Amino acid sequence: AQQTRKMAQMHSDMNSIVSGVLVYESLNINSQLPDSLPDLVTGLAANESVDGSAHENIVTSVKAPDGNFLDPWGNAYTYNAEDVRIKNVL
């Protein structure tokens, strides 16, 4: 039951991160992607064209109090903008 709950939380976290990246991309000129997860949060919070704090909340639900983005097992989520760019080109 614990593993099922953690898997569900991980899927929810991943959906939040993907949503955040898509919002960030749509709000930036040239469809720029964030360089890192902290940049994603900072960029969403700072965007003045929309309610940045509302968009920031998309991904801060995944962020631990120490500023890391951790999965339910305590491992850091990773994000690599270059990998995303390459996959989008293919």
C-alpha cells in the first residue's frame, strides 16, 4: 500500500513538473525552457504577464523545505533542458 501511494505521488509530481515546464515555455520568448528546476520555480514566480505566484505553486508542491525536488523515496528529481530540446527536435 505504501509503494502504491508513493507511485501515485511520483506520478502527480511528474505531472506538476511537466505542467510547470509547459507554462514556463509558453510564457517565454522563443519557447525558452528553464535550465533547472529551481530556475523553473523562479521564472514562474517572476513572470509578470500572469499571476506568477499561482504558476509557481504548480511546482513548489514538489519542492522540499530545503529547496530540493525530491521524489517520495527521498531521491532528487532531475531535469535537463538539453535533453528536452533534443527530444522536441526529433
